[in-house]
Amino acid sequence: MCKRPFKLNKSYYFKILAFTTMISFIPFVMIAAYSMYQGSNLSNQIMKDQIANTKKEVLSQKLLYLQKETQNLNTDLHNLENTLRLIQKQAETIYSRPNLGLSNELHVTKGKEGYWWETFDDKYEKTNVFISSRSSDLVDTAINDLKIAKQLEPLFVQTMENETMINAVYLALPSSSWLYYPFLDVEAAISSKKFAPNLRFQDYEFYTVALNPQRKVKWTKPFIWSAKPMGDVTKEDWLISVGAPVYLNSVEFKGMVGLDVPIENITNKLMDVKFSEPNAFAFLIDDKGNFISGQTKAEGIEENVPLMNSALKNKEGILPITYSNSEAYLLSSSLNNGWRLNFIISESDIVEPIVKSTEAQTNKHMLLFLSHLLVFLLFGIIILLYMTYRFSRTITQPIDQLTTALRESADGNFVKELHIEQEDEIGNLAVAFNFMNRKIQELIGELNLKAHQLEDKVLERTKELENANERLINTNQQLQESEKRRKEFMSQISHDLKTPLTSVREYTEILVNHQSLPEIQKKEIMNSILLRSNHIIQLINDLFDMNTDDDGDYVKEVIPFDFLMEQSLNMIAIRSEGSDIEITKNYEVGSLFIFVDPKKMNRVFINILENAIKYSKSNNGKKIKIDIFAYQQNENLIIKFKDYGIGISENNKEKIFLPFFREKRTSTEKIQGNGLGLPIVKKIITAHDGHILVESKVSVGTTITIVLPLVELSDI
């Protein structure tokens, strides 16, 4: 270690000289710089630049706000169009493949003016029908069509629950008849002259707008419709409708579906648009320039022809205009259906706040300039006192630090280093102390490192011994469990084989010892022997399926789910001939495809259905009912088999997939089976990348759910 040389420019004399010069010079520099800064802030040019920049920024922000509101309204209208497309597709499906068995009877009443309509005591969640008196000669045809349309009732109810902007959903037919939801009191509406009994749909735009072979969804212009359905609380009669055609085989026009949107609901959405500018407002027009809706300040704006023309031409962006004899800006943004959302903002609403704010800021800065001058003078004095204090601390503080460090080192608490930045005599003393302290700590650190290394080696060896002992214990437990499972498996197989083999032996002894038996009894005994032999063979085949890895034997193909299910149901019908069974199917035909081995999957369906029948027969001899559901969920097919049999106890739901397991209650109810069916079912489902779930309640019934991957035909 060497001592740093003494330098004149680092001595106390130099520090005192530098300190005096700085204290004298700083206040003058600060006052001059502050005066120049304040003079530039009071320039009028800054106010002009601020007005121009702020106006541009405000209009840009408002345009972004407009585009955001347009996107929100776009989303709402797009959701309505998608909902209508769903109803359109469902209507075309039920008319393309009509199933009157799923339709309810219509209880129509003929009005005194010659129209037909349907009413109910309980009007909630009910669609009702109307047939114009113009179609008196087509009543039977209209009623048949409306019976089929009644299948849309759940979809209509769900649509009204999901879409808050609409007040009605309907299907209209060329015979001037409709299916309508919510309930519309036709009799009261006709009595109050809100619409005529001989209504002709072809005279109204809500019907004619859907007459397009391209099957597009289209919107009407605003129109008045006074007849309101149940639950409609809007005060105005102005509506706008969206309609779509219903075609059979893309050629035959069957009718149209539509949604009614009260203008008041659109207005309420526009009322949520808020402006900081007092005279700004929003309004909405269609692609022809027709006024649809607007905020309160937009009242009468449709009569301002130049403004409406400007709004129609300005599809997107900002357009300077003259409105109410003053300069203003028209901000426009287009919706996907051609409508246009517009903001009108007066230029004075943007500029006046800027001018007032700038003037106020100028006056404020003038007062601040005078107050700051006094503050800086006071601040200079404080700095002088502070620097004097700091200068004294450059001597006393390092000495205090060094004294404290020496005492800590004497007690065995070594500090890392003294952080003294001075380069004078005190700094040299701190460097010497740090060098000495560092050497002592290095020696102590080496001793501690060797002690820790030895301790780590002892701990590491101890941990290795513990791990080895734990592995031995786990291996022993696994061997014990494997031996237990082997004994249970052999015992179960012996029991299941012993019973039918004993029967075969007994029947064979009868035939040997009683050869004079009648031929009829011999034939019965031979049939019993054959039945029990087949039982043994089936048990052996099931054991073979359970204990072989036959994934490579699967011959998979893309097949419609409903076709495969029908094959299984036909087989069940043959095997259960004479039984009183009612099977309800709830799935679409021809729309769900799966990639499976048909034989293996047929075995799965038949096993589940036979179990449902077997365990329902013992349920007090009642009629056997089975419900089958199938639907798409994301990229999977969900299949549910629901029976109303004896059910499975909560403790045994997971055990039914174990080989040879059967519900204990079934042993007293004489239900045949060997407990291998469901384990094989689970193995087949797993081999098809699916899984199986069980829900059950004792004396209520059981639901088996199968999840399989769906196949899109476009991916084949």
C-alpha cells in the first residue's frame, strides 16, 4: 500500500477559495436565467401555436372517440345480423326437413273481421301466430307452415333474452301470416286500429327488404309501427327492422325472418356519448342520407339539407362546415352496413377555453415572476448556510466514520468499506483503513469457506442415503400392491369361470347318467350347456381385450355420428324385442362427423344402452325410458346417455371402470354381467382420444357422457 501524493488543488485552501467564488456567482446567474425564461413564456406567439396544436389534437381525439363509438355500434348491429343469420339458417333447416312430430298443435281463433290468431292464458315465453283475412283460402296451408315454424319458439325466446336492443323477432310467410314473439295482442291491436285485419306483408318494407336471392341480411328505413308486443316499454312508435329471406334448396322462397329495433333504443345508446364541448352532439344517418336517430341537440337537423348532404359525402374523417352561422367541424365514421355516425363540434367550443386558459396562465406567470425573485434571494442565503455546514462536515463526518469502524472491528464486526470520496489527508487515512480491513476479512472468509465445504459434503452424503432408503421403501410397497392386485384378479377370474363350468359339468353328468331323458329335455340341457359355454368364451374374449394392446387393430374412418347411432339402436331393438322401451333422440342429423372404428364404437354404444336397459328393468317394472343427446362443444362432440334406472352410489361411480366391479345391489337383483363391459368401453374411448364421465343418483338414474373429437369435412 502506498500513500497518495499531496496536491495543492485538493487542499483546504483551494476548497475555501472555490466555495467563496461559487457563493458570489450563483445568485446572479440564476436571476438572469430566470428573467430570460419568463420573458419567452409571455410571448403571444406561444398562445397562437397552442391554439392551433390544441385544436388539431382535440379534433383527432374526438375522431378516435367517434371511431370507438362507431365500433361499439357496429358490434351491436353486427351481433343482431349474426343472430338473424342463425334464425335464418334454423328456419331453412326445419322447412327443408319438416318433422311434424316435433311441432305443437296451434289453437287459433278466428276474429270477426276474418283473420286468424292465437292467444294463451300464460303469455310469457310464448310465440303467437296471425293469419291475415286476405289468406282465408290458404288458412290450412298457413297453419301447417306455422306449426313447423313453432319449432323456432325456443330460439325466439333466447334471442329476446340475449339481444336488449330489439323488441320483437318474427317469421313472416308470403300468405301474410307470421310467427311473432313476444306475445302481441292482435285482437286489441286491430280493435284500436293499429293495424288492419287484411294486412298484406308485401306492402311493407320490413317484408320486401328480405326479397333478395342472395340471402343477404338488409335493414329498412325508419318506419312507424304502433302495435307493440308485451313487455315493450318504449314511448315512440318509430322502428327500424333487419330482415333476411328463407329459401328452400336456394330456389324456393318460403318467407322471411326479421328483428324489430325501436329507434328509441338506438337513441338511448347515442345519449351515452358524452362531450366536454357544451354545443357538440351526435346523430346517425343511413347510406341514403335518411336521418335515423340523434341526441337532443340534433332535433330538426334532418331539415338542414346542406348539412345532411355533407354528412352523406363525408364517409370518414373531419370536414370544416358552417353550422348555426358559425364555424364548426363535422366528424364522420361509417358502419359496416353503410350507416354513418356523425359528431358536430363548434370551433368556438374548442378555441375559447384555450384563450381563457392562456390569458389566465400569463397573469399567473407575471405574479409568479415577482414571487420567485424574492424566493430565490432567500434561497441564496439558505444555500450559503448549507454549503458552510457541508464544508465543516467534510472534516468531522469522515473522522466519526473512521472512529466507529475501528470500534466495530475491535468487537469483531468488520464493515465492508468506508465510503469517503475525499482525496485529501483524511481520504488517505480512510484508504489505509480499508486496506487493512479487507485483508482481515479475506483471512476470515477463507477459514469460513473451508468449514462450509466440509459441512456441505456431510449434508450431501446424508441426503443421498435418505433418498436411497426412500426408494427402497417405495419399491417394496409397489411390489406388495402388485402381488395383492394379482391375487384379487386371479380370485375373480376363478370365481367367474367356476360358476358356468360347474353348470356345464352338472348338465353333462345328467346327459351321461340319464340317457333315457325325453328329447325335449335333452335339447333344453344342451341349450343350457351352449349358453354357459358362450358365457365362458365371452368372458375369455373380454379378458383378452382388457389385457392386450390392440391400438393398431383399429380401422378408423370418417362417419356421421347419427348413422352410427342408428345402427346401434337397431341392434338394441333386435336384442330387446318384447321389452317396453322408449328412446328419445336429441341431435341433428347429418351434421356431426367423427373419425372412429365403427365396429369398436358400435360396441361402446350397445354396451352403454344395454346397461341402461338392464339396470332400468329392475326399477319397479316401469316403462324403460332412455334419452340420447348429442351436440357440438368447441371442437368436440358431446354424447349423453340418460336412463332412469336404479342409479349408482356416489362411492362407486369411479369404480365401475375397474375390471370385474359391479354395484353390490345388483347381486340380489339377478342382473347378468361380468364387470368387464365398462372397462372395455373406457379403453376404446381412450384409444379414440376421448374420455367418458358418469353422473348418477341412486333411485333416480344415470347419465353417461362421452366426449370425442369432431371432424370438419373441409379438413378431409
